[in-house]
Amino acid sequence: MRILNKTNGIWMILIVLSFGLLQGAILLGLIDAFYEITLVTILINMILAIGLNVIIGFSGQFSLGHAGFMAIGAYATGILTKQFPNYGGMAAGIVVGGIIAGIVALIVGIPTLRLKGDYLAIATLGVAEIIRIIILNMGDLTNGAAGLSGIPYLSTWYIGFFLAVVVLIFAANYKYSSVGRATISVREDEIAAESLGIHTTRYKTIAFVMGAVTAAIAGSIHATYFSVISPDQFNFMKSIDILIIVVFGGIGSLTGSVIAATVLGVLNVFLQPFGSFRMILYAIALISIMIFKPSGLMGTKELNISSFIRKKDKSENKKREEKVR
Amino acid sequence: MENLIQQLINGLSLGSIYALLALGYTMVYGIIKLINFAHGEIYMIGAFVGYYVINYLGVGLIPALLLSMSFTAVLGVIIERVAYKPLRKSSRIAALITAIGVSYLLQNGMIYFVGPEVRSFPQVVENSLYTIGSFQVSKMQVLIIVTTFILMAGLQFIIQKTKMGKAMRAVSIDSQAAELMGINPDLVISFTFFLGSALAGAAGVLVGMYYNSINPMMGYAPGLKAFIAAVLGGIGIVPGAVLGGFAIGLIEVLISGYGNSMVRDAVVYGILIVILLVRPSGILGKHAKEKV
């Protein structure tokens, strides 16, 4: 498949278009400093949701410790950029945070992903707590419960947008690669996949590690955009927030996650004054989605441009299919 | 040595609470293979019901326990009927997410309606100390351990000797076969939630008295640890939950007593990872081959 085909071209145009629209809105003052924070929050949540979707949606495993991996990225970048307050420091922070998160995910994933069932959920929950407790007890390096402050403001929404696009493209290519298809087959039927010679543990672990690394990237942006991080920002509630985005968008749909992160991010601005009532609404929404429309907004489907194109020359495809038969 | 015995007594009373909670997790998991995340919140609501009936109705400990247990038992059944029953046929992830949603709803609902602040639990039992030899047992500790043993004996009786208990065991082994034998699985599942939630309510009242403080977030950490206790003992196995609960309670108290209390939680979560690594079916669990 050529890289520069019609589908990729249209996606490229869409990405550039949304970037242009956002940039225009900022230049015209439609998005002021306050809404820019919302924008970056949406982009961070997008990265987190895409990462969690790779774990839950593709491999069918259930991780509840996404905030823990985000904390690893945030602290790695926070500590490094305080030493080297430049983009080199930030890049190093992203790489180091990603590597540590990946290693932790490997250590947790290999034993728990051998098992069938929802052991990963409970193990990741424990791991996120362990990460938080370790961060709390690392003394001057992490500054305990008070957290790190004065992290240089290195991230802009450009960086957030760029990384969100990179993560999205990476996840999309993963989904349609042979590794991704093997991972999805594990989700569909673990026993059947195993009998076809798919090393189920390996593919589950790959998806889990990828999710953890993207969470660390999101954490890095969070640290360098907001400048202040503390352990209690990365608690269980944060993991649930991300889970809500994934469930709303549709478990297994990347474009669903992108849409849900945007919609919920905008909705949050309007629901802010309601405080904890907002949480009640989210909880009720979460339960009713699971009961009435467990597939979420998009199900496992994607907003698929190539299918739009394909519709045009459907007749041609039919001919081809007949030939195959 | 005396210190050790003292710690063991403390561990036993904390372990009783975990055991009561772990029983609820393990029974529900045994019967519908669901990690009932809302269980910790039911325990929290049990504590609040105890708080309100003691403060506003002025009742003693036993009526407060019974009222709280009946309230949470009914609540558990309602949750099961409304949120979990429609999902009986869908994927386990869907049920798990719903359970998290319910837990989130109860927690934030309580924060919204009663406020997030910490309240002190009314003391209906004066906290006197019994000195036996050179170590001390508080009246509260005795009360917790005795209540737990009475409740466990009751549960054991229901599961082993009654018709409903037999039905529970049958459904947990094979729900379809049980249905063919004329057992209504929905009724049995509701009954399981009824029992488990009642035990959680009792644990809530006991813990409120023991620690003298309650708040809407109190269910999260003990709920998680009780689940770990259930996994440690072998999830789905009733005696395993008791064993696991006491083990986690003792480990926790010994670490706070002899080591760093900050790492206590980390060690408990670490135990979970280790048990998943070396013996995922738990201490009392048997390895079951999956049928295709």
C-alpha cells in the first residue's frame, strides 16, 4: 500500500484543517487563554483515551491504572526539565518516562496477562496505588505529597496537538497491522486465537505496554503545561475519567475516543459549576451506556474515510470479490 | 513477644473486617464472575446508616447493626436488579464497567447529599480495656471479633444447611444445570447480593465504631484490600475469603507495628501481584482447566 494514497491524503487534510481552524480561532481571540487550557486538557485526555483504548478496545484487557503510568511520565519529565529547562530536557523526560512506564507495564503485564479473566484490572489498580505511594516516599526528588511545582512551561498546545496526532496515527496503524489484528483476535476469542497459534500473552502485553507508554507521554505534556504536579492528581478518579471517555466513544474505536474526549472536554466547561453533581451524572451515564448501548458512541467502528471512497466504486469491488470466489 | 501478641490481637480485629467484606466479594464472584466494585461503597453506606440510626433514633449497637445490615442488604439487591441483571448476557468488561459506575455513583451521591467531611461515629459502647496477663484487649476489639464469628457461623449455616444455600452452591458450579433442576438463578443471585451486602453493612458499622470516623470515601481502600484478601484466599471460595481477610489484616498490622506504616498499602498491593504470579487460584483454590 502506498503511503500517499487517497485515504491518508484526506486524513492529512483533515488534520491540517483542524489545526488551521484552532490556530485561526486562537488568533482571532475566539479561544482565549482559559479555553486554551481546556484545549490542552482535551488533547491530553485524547492521548490517554487512545492509549487506554489500545488496551481495553484492542486486546480486551481491562486496565484501571492508567493514571499511575501518567504519573510516571509526569514526574520523569518534571524532574528532568527542572534540571534542564529546555526542549532537550523535555524530550529526555518523555523518553525516560515512556521507558520507565513501559518497563513497569512489562513487569506487571507478564505475570497477570498469562491469566484469563479480569485479573489485570485489579493488578493495575494495585500498581497505580504502589506508584503513587512510591512517589509520595521519594523524598526531595518528588517532594512527597506537596508535589513538584515550578516545572518550566515548555508545552504549548502545538506540542499537545502534534503528539496527539502522532499517537493517533501510531495507534491506527497498529490496529490495521498484523500485530494489531492478532491482538484483536485475542479480544474476540482467546481460545480460538490460541488454537490458531497466536501467542495470546505476548499480544496482550504489547497492547498493555503501548497503552502505558502513551499514558506517560500524556503525563509529560501535563507536567510541562500546568507546571504543578502532585501525587493526588493521578489517583483512581483520574483513571476512571479516562475510562469514561473510552466507554462514551466506544470501546475499540479510536475516532470514537477522539470525539468523546472533545465532547466531554467541552461539556466539562459547562458542567464545572455543578461540582460533584457532575460526577453523579457521569456515573449514571456510565451505567446507562453499559445497559442500553454498551458499544458506546461508535462501537468498534471507526470514522472511516476509505469506506466513503469505496462506496463510489462498489461495483468494481463486487466484481473483484466474485473473481476471488 | 508481648508486643507481638498485642499486634496479633489488633490484626485479628482488623482482619475480621476484611474477612466480612471479602466474603461479599467472593460470593458474588463465585456466582456471577463479577468483581463487584460497589461492595466497598455498600460498606461505606452501612457505616452511614449506623451513624444516622444511632444519632437520630438513639438505638444501641445490636439494633444499629441489624438496621444497617437490612438497609444495605436491600440496597445490594436493588443494585443487582437495576444495574447488573440487564448485563447478565453481555461481556464481563461491560459488567465490570457498570460495577465501577455504581461505585462512582454511590460515592459521589453520598458526597453530594451528606457532604465530603469526616464525621465522628457516636460511641454507643464505652471503650474499656481488658487486661489479660500483660497485654490488653479493648471491648471494641472483642465485640468486632465476636460479631464477625457469629455472622460467619450464620453464613456457613445458610450456605451448608439451608435449601437456599444448596441452590447457591449449585448455581455457582453450573448455573444452567441448576436452572434445569428447577432453581431460579435470578433469585439465587439476588439472595447472594442480599447476604454479601448485609455482611458489608455490618462491617461498616463495626469499623465506624472501631476507628470512630466515617466519610464517603472510606469504602475505596478497604474494599480494594478486601478484594485482595478474597484473591489471596482463592476467589469464589468462602473459607478462603475468611483466611485471606485475616491474613491481610495481620500483615497490615505487623507492617505498621514493626516497619514503615507508609509502605503498608504498597505491601498489600504487592502481595496481590505476587499471588497472581505464583498462585493465581489463591491459597485454597484448585486449578481448574477451562472447557472449550
